[in-house]
Amino acid sequence: MMIRNARALPFLLAGSIFATGIHATEAEHIHASQAWIRVLPGDLPAGAYVTLENTSDQPAMLRSATTPRYASVMLHKSSSEGGVSRMAMVESLAIPAHGKAELSPGGYHLMLSKAGTPLSVGENIKITLHFADGSTLDTDFVARPANATDAGDAHH
Amino acid sequence: MPLRRTSRLAWLFALVLGAIMLGGCQRSDAIQWQLTDISGHMPDLDFTLVDDQGKAVTGKDYHGKVVLLYFGYTHCPDVCPLTLAQLHVVMQRLGPLADGARILFVSVDPARDTPEIMHAYVNAFDPRAVGLSGAPREIEALSKRYRSAFTREPDKGDGQYEVSHSSAIYIFDRDGKAKLLSTPDRPQDDLVHDLHLLLSQGNPA
């Protein structure tokens, strides 16, 4: 049994590498940067931002995000048309092939609410990004003060 | 022919006269604002609200300060913090002059925005920001006064809701007179330029 399994191992490995090459997941081609959270006082909902770059020939689709630190994470989009600021929930965000999508203040963002324990400025938390094909990408987001305008020097 | 020359001369005269008059006007009010000038088009600053210390305040309490009036709410995680963070940068760029200005953040969600929440919220952005809340009818009156609007969006089922609101920033001079209108998409330099001028006018220092 042992010998048979050991002999089979290289074939299994080769097989799985081969399979990965053909069916690479969306998450494998996504590079996340400038990931930060604007921390607001108390248990007010916070906005999370990140730049997603897609190195694949195929577009990728961000569907949702989760983190153990917040009970609710929603993909939102702000708009300011006709002088009125609105916020709407969106189903997904496309990251074009060999292109990027930015979640940034005043546009697409993740709305984090119902924090388990309050976030402190400077802290890093993991947010898992979920893509349309079911693949996931764990990304570290840095907590920035309320009056920050970007991810800060550390993430430039 | 002479008639034509006369009329041409008359036109030239009118043009020169017009240019002189225009020049004269500019000299008497030499300020070239970058933002939208609303002088005479919007009423003076006036309201009866509650500040973030729980104290009843009126528009007159802010006379002597240049006021930046902005409507929003604390459960707004993206646009309101972005606007307030941008205003904080503008205040920093103004240096000591900024002490002559106040950011009045008026809540369009008085049901959730108590003075305590407003206090923590505005102070997270800038020490010169004041959070104003109050009776819904007073907030509505202030919003209508500046032709602004807000709408409470339907509940998402968990008691949470969003409020759509005007993105404008109304700027008043030290006498509470409406002067300028800005929007978040305007370059920060324009705000700094105009506020610098407003704050330098009649600066007691």
C-alpha cells in the first residue's frame, strides 16, 4: 500500500499542477494593493478600499468579501449625480483582463458594519475577497484614521 | 459713408467706455473667486439646532467665523468621511488662518445622530468641525433654506438605512452672508484659494 501510494504521488502532483495551469482561478491572477480601512468612532460602519490588478487574459469578477472582524461586509458604490450623494449595493465588480479596478473613496468600496471588537488605527486585519468562480484571496487591510485620504505611506 | 464712420466711432467709444466701466467694477470688487459665487442668491446663515456638546445654537453663534456648511450623517461610511477628510486637509493648508473658520456638519439623520455620536465623529476629522443635530423640522427648514435636499432610503431589513443627501458645501463670510458654493469634485486648490481670501478679509489679527 505504502509503496503504491508513494509511486502514485509524483503522478498526482503532476496532475494537479497540470490542472492548475489549465483552470487557474480568478483569485490566482489578482494582485491586491493599497488596502485600507477608514476607522470611524464607535460602532459606525467603515469603508474599506483596495486596488485590484488582474494579470489574466480573462476578466475577473469580485462578488463579495468576508472577515471575522465584522459581521457584515457589503460591496457598495457611491455616486454624486446631480449634486446628490447616494450609496447603492452592487452585485459584483469586474476587474478587466490585464487591467485594474479600484475601490476608492467616493466610488466602489466595501462597507464593513457590526464590528466584533472595535478596530484601532494602525492595526492590520484580514479580509477575504470572493470571486465569481468561487476562488478567494486573503488581503491585509491597514486601519487608518477617519481623516485619512489614502492607504498612507506604508502602502504606497 | 460719413454716417458709417460715425456709427463705427460710436461703437468703438461704447466699447472703450464699457471696458473702463468693467475695469472700474473689478477694481471696486477685485476678488476673483474660484468657486461659484452665490452672493445675493442665498439667504444668510440662520438655524436653530443643537451642537455636539448638547447646547442649543443658532446661526448667529457662528458670526465672526467663516462657515463651511455641509449636510451628511455619521452612518455614511464613504462620501461624508471623504468630504470631511478633504476639508480637514484644506484647513491644514490654511495654517493658523483656519482658526477663523468652522466646518458645520449638519446631520440629515437626527434619529441616529445624537450630540455624543456627532461629537466623536466630527472630532475624528478636524478640531474646527462642529456637529449639528436637532429637531427634524429644524433640519428640514435649514436644508430647504439652501435648496438642498435629503431622502431617507428604505430600511435594508436589519434596521439599517442610508440617507441620500446634497453633496454641496455652502460657504458664509464672517457676517453670516452666503458667499460661495463648492462641491466635492472641485479642486482642493480652489477651496484653499477662496477661503484664504475670505479669511484674510476683515481678519482681526
